[in-house]
Amino acid sequence: MQKFYLLTVLIEHSAECISDAHKLYDNLETAKVAMAIEIEEATENFAQRVGQTIIDVDTCQEWRDEEGFGYTIGIEEVILNHQP
């Protein structure tokens, strides 16, 4: 059994401007550091907009403006079972 941690970043600036990225990490702590960096960058991108944090837990943060645009950044544990 092998564990990985998938960092998912969804940024929605508008209906026409959406970016989606994924990166795989081999340990949770490294994924959390990367998540913190992504959240900081996303927060800077939306600094001029009024909105609120919808979800703020250890492995996920979602923020939306008044029009529903914003970001969702999270970590998902992925377990691979190898069968010989």
C-alpha cells in the first residue's frame, strides 16, 4: 500500500477564466506547505474583491466573492494498493 497526497487548486476569476491544477506529494506535511503557498497566492489575486471564506479546515480552504467566483484549494489522500 502506498499513500500520496493530491493538492488540488481551482481558481475561478470569472466564468471565462478558470484554472485547475493538481500536484502529487509523497507526504502530508509537504502537501500542507504547498497548500499554504497556494492559498497565499490565491488570496493576493482576490485582494480587491469582497467575499468570505466558505470552508477553512486543515486540508481545504474555499473562498468566494459576492458573484460566486473565488478559489478552492485542498488536499486529498490517495491510497494505491499494489497487487502482485
